[in-house]
Amino acid sequence: MKLSQRFTDALTFATELHANQTRKGNGVPYIAHLLAVSSIALEYGANEEEAIAALLHDAIEDQGGAATREEIRRRFGDTITEIVDGCTDADTTPKPPWRQRKAAYIAHIPTASASVRLVSAADKLHNAWSILKDYRILGDNLWQRFHGGKEGTLWYYRSLIEAFRTQGSMPIVDELDRVVSELELLAGVADKNSEC
């Protein structure tokens, strides 16, 4: 598959939208995450629309809500907008409480389109890799970055894996499971779960 000018336009748009945003706790320019999610999605079979949605997956949530949604629709069409919407856990400021948002997001995954599940899984896989990498450096201090702390964050990722699997096995979800399992093991959560 060859990516077209639309992908380039989306990359430019995403770069402009997130220009002043950095990754939580480490100062890495946010575009690095968006590039990684698009790359992961492409490596797991994304078409161009899904790859574009991967670049824009946080745009509505983090960069303007409804106005940004309409700008994405105007520039890139309904299909990409629907995928981005499906990857958005809140489009209002202030956002609803963390646990409520995450539970609602998990609940919608089993009925989401295959495109939404692919882009969402690519996003969660990159996030989990980043958490694992940073955990190896920072240890338990890492959890201070996250509203859910250690227990809530690991609950969220494990629950997402279960939600993704309701639609059958996907290699990207299997990889997410491996990364989250390693994180649980390092964080000492896997042992507690096996004792229950």
C-alpha cells in the first residue's frame, strides 16, 4: 500500500494540533506518540484511513473537542472522524472522572468497529510499551503520573485486553497482553492476581 497526500496532510495537521503538547511525565514531543501509533497500526494491517485516524486519535480528546471533530470531518471525511470518535474517551472540558471515563471506554470496545479496535489497540500498545520502558527506569515512582495510580492503570489495560478479545484473537492484542503481563510482573501485580 502506498500512502497518499491525505496521509501527509493528516501528519501536518496532527503536528500543528499537538505542537505544544508533550508526553505525560517525560517531556517527549507528543507527535512521537502519534507517529508510533500510526506506525504500529500500519504494521498490523491498517489501511490509509486507519493510519490517518491513528495520527488523529487524540485530537478531539486533547485539542478542541467538537470543533476539532468538525475540522477532521471537513478535511478527512466521515470514516476517519468515526474512527477518531471511537478512540475518544471524552470530548468535554473538564473531563468526567477518570474511572467513569475508562469504564465507559472499555464497555464500548466490544461493539466498536474493527477499525476503531485496531487504532485503539495500537494506541494502547504504544502506551503500554512506554509505561514499561519508563517503569524500568523509575520503578514505582512512575505511577504518580497516572490518575489511576498503579492499580487503576493496570486494571484499565487488563480490562481493555479482555474487551478486545470479545471479538476474537488479534495479533496486536496478543502483543499488548505480553507487554501488560510483563508490566504486571515487574510491578508485583501478577503474583497478587494469581493468588486470588
